[in-house]
Amino acid sequence: MCARVALPAAKESPDELRSTEARPDASAGPSTSPLGVIVKPARQSQATTKVEWYFVHSLAALTIFEVALLAALNVYFPVGKPPGVTMPLGLAFGIGGFASLWFWVRMLSDFFRERPPSHQAAWGWFLFLGLYVGAVVYFFCVWRPRHRVNDT
């Protein structure tokens, strides 16, 4: 069922149209912030940010290790003859694969939360289609300069 909307009278100014009674501070006048402005949350504590910085770097290191391991196995062994997977190698693949997926999702969420200053569409496509390699490149080119140790 459609709700009826009362149209404002023609004599009202645009400032009167923007103010609403639903806002608790409606007596302060119309809102001066444009629509679509995202207010960033308060800055996290320095300890939390430092832990997060180290955690993301460890995810990046595990992802780089996993990509290098997969590339080495791809070059070392022929296509039709896979190696016998031992327990330590299987564990390395499991932990590295999980860390790589987590790292890729983390870089994607960072991209959607804080867009890069330039080439936003290109970074988005590169992250989405480049998967883990794209996430590592995004990490070094965009994420690290934005999250420096001295800034945290």
C-alpha cells in the first residue's frame, strides 16, 4: 500500500523543505551537510591499530609465501604429474590458502571503505580479477602508504 505524501506549499523556501521534525536538533535549523557524506567513525586506539597493522602484514606475508609456493610447484612439477602431498605441505597449503582468502577479502573491504585517490575503477577491477596477486599489489601500492607506522 502506498503512503500519501503531502506536497509542500509553493511559498516555502528550500531551507524549510530540508528541515524535518524527525531530527532531534530540528530547532537548530536545516542540515548543512550534503547528502551522501559518510561520517568516519572515531579513530581507534593506538594499540588496536598497531595490532591490526601487524596482523595485516602477517596476512600479506602468508599470501606472498602461498603464491610463491604455488608458482614454484607449477614450475618444478610437470602439469600431468602432481607431487605426493605430505602432511607439512598440505598444512602449508591449508594455512596459506585460508590466509590468502582472508587477506584478499580484507583488501577488498578496505577498497570499498576507503577508495584510493586515483584510478578507483582500475583498482577495483584489478583487486577483483587479480585475486591474491591483485591484493598483494594493492597492499604495497595503496594500503601501506595509507597506514604508515608513524601515523598510527
